[in-house]
Amino acid sequence: MEQLLEWWSTSPISYKVIAIVSLVFLLIQLTYDLFLYIRVALWKHQTAPTAAVPVSVVICAKNEERRLRELIPILMEQSHPNFELVVVDDSSWDDTMTTLQTYQLSYKNLHVIHLNEDIQRMRGKKFALTMGLKGAKHDVVLLTDADCVPAGNDWIKLMTAPFANPETSVVLGVSPYNTHDTFLSKLISYDALNVAVTYLSMARVGHPYMGVGRNLAYRKELFFKNSGFKSHLHLASGDDDLFIKEVANKKNTAIVLEPESQTFSEPKTTWDGWIRQKKRHFTTAPYYRPGTKFILGLWPFSFLALWISCLLWMVLHSEFLIAGSMLLLRYIVHLATFRGSLKKIGQERLVWWGLLLENILWITSPIVWISNLLSKPRTWN
């Protein structure tokens, strides 16, 4: 101990500063993993309720005739005994309406709402979704998109099971992308899973701040009590994350992670398409609560600061062993935690890719965020 104190007392001031800074940011990273992100890995699968609540599944579609032709028969095979399917045709100019009318002849629980282009409306998807919720006959509504396919026939039953508890008003689900062999596909899938683990973990610690409209359920009464999307009508996005930020809390929010409760969609096939999608998602971040922005921002900041301080330690003082060990410890703990979370939701195939993809996202995300300041998307489809 005396030798350690003597070594520390004789070390240069720059050495001490870098050592302390590195340790602080390492502890911050480990705290996120061991106290926040581990919450998904520790989640216990729910037991099915004895009685299923009535559900309205709501889909907003714009020029989605081909996808709806494939999706509607799949949804009608769901095991839930009491649900209706509400499809809002948002001024499509393809054969969406014709396809929906044809399916109505076969499925009595298919309700179609058609919106004309000349109707005064909100920006983005919000007007179509509001009309869909107004037309839904059940209080519990389950949202997805026309390009999403449920993982199994129990999707509706699993996603709405928490509503058996009358205190539950919001249920957050998972909606991964189908992963293909291309590097871009893996990057998009990993990015989406990283976002999912974050918002699910935050919900688990009593701080829900977003969900994804591809797999999200809440009570219609809650929507209209909140005046819908009134506070952010000027934004094209926000129908899922900003709305959840306003209405969800520790007591009324549940998460569902069973593999069959998920919906899957195809990722963008071009870098330009993915970047435009990311830009659209970034438009809502400035409207998050200050506490949420701090938590979400401290994670990447502390990671970058850890890397910089460890590199300085190596370059200025040749401490390759200590600095390298700190970085290695961070990656081992994060890999183990993230693997547990992805295993829980049945998506662990991308765990090892994460060693590369995580670092790519550290580079691309700030670039997309900066570009978003110059040009913001204005449409939802």
C-alpha cells in the first residue's frame, strides 16, 4: 500500500488527471450496463391472462396495396378471440382502397376508413392515426404498420395481455428488422435493437420515454384525455415517442418481450434511405424531457470520453496495460449485458457483430444529427 501511495504521489499531474477521468467515465459506462441495460436481460416472461380484452388493431397505410394484400390474411389468423382490424387509407392513389373493399367481403371484423387528399390535416401520420383511433370501437388499441408482419399468431394476445391489469394503459413492444447478409442490413438491425434495449430499460426503471409505432398499444381513452398529438402537431414525427413521453409513467406502463409478440419489417436497402429515416427520428429528440436527454446523452459522451482519455494515457504516459484493460473491461461488460438483453428477445445473432457496429454508429449518428439541423423531413411516407 505504501509503495502504491508513493508511486501515486510521484506521478505527474497530467497522469493523475487522466487516470481519474478515465476511471470516472469507465464507472459511468459500467453503471449504465449493470443498473440500466441489464433490466431487459432480467425481465421475466409473463403468464397469459385467463380472459382476453377486446382489441382494435389500427394500421395507417398510404399506397400499401401490395403489402396489405399479404398482411391482412396473416392478421386475420391471429388467435385473439375478440379483435377488429382498422385500416386507414391515407389518400392512396394505388389500388389500396379496392383491395380493402374486397377483403371486407371476407372479413367482417375489417373496418376501413378512407381519407381524401383535400381534407385539412396534421403533418405526417398523425391525422390518419387520429382518425383510426376515432373509428376504433374498442378501448385497447394496438398499432402497427402495413410493412410489419407479426412473428406469430399470438401477437395480439401477448401484446394486450398486460391490459388485464386495469392500471395498465401503455404497452411497449419490440419491432426488429429482418436481418440479411448485407452490412447495411446488419447495421440497421443492430441500431434498432440498441434503441429497443434503451427504451425498454428506461421503462423498466420507471422512466418510459418512447415506443415504436410498429408495435405499440395503449388505451384509446388515454389518447383523447391527452388531446391526442396536440402538443406536437407541428412535427411530422412524434406519434409514438413524443406521445408516449407525455402519457406513460412508472405505474401505467408495461413491456412485452416474448419473441412471438414482436413484429418484423424490412430494413432500408440504401444508405440514403436509412439516413433519411434516421433524420426523421432525430427530429423529436429535442422535445424529450431534460432528464431523458441527459441520460441518453451521457451514455455516448462518457463512452467517447473514456476512449479519448485512455488514448491520451497511452500516448502521453505509455500506460498501454492499464488503459487497454479499462477499455477491454468496458467492452466485456457491455457485450455480456447486451447479449443477455438480445437473448431475452430472441435476437442474439447480432451480438458479436456489435463489437464493430457499435463503433460505426458512434461515427454515423452525430453526422446524421448534424445534417438534420440543415434539412428536416416533412412527410411520414
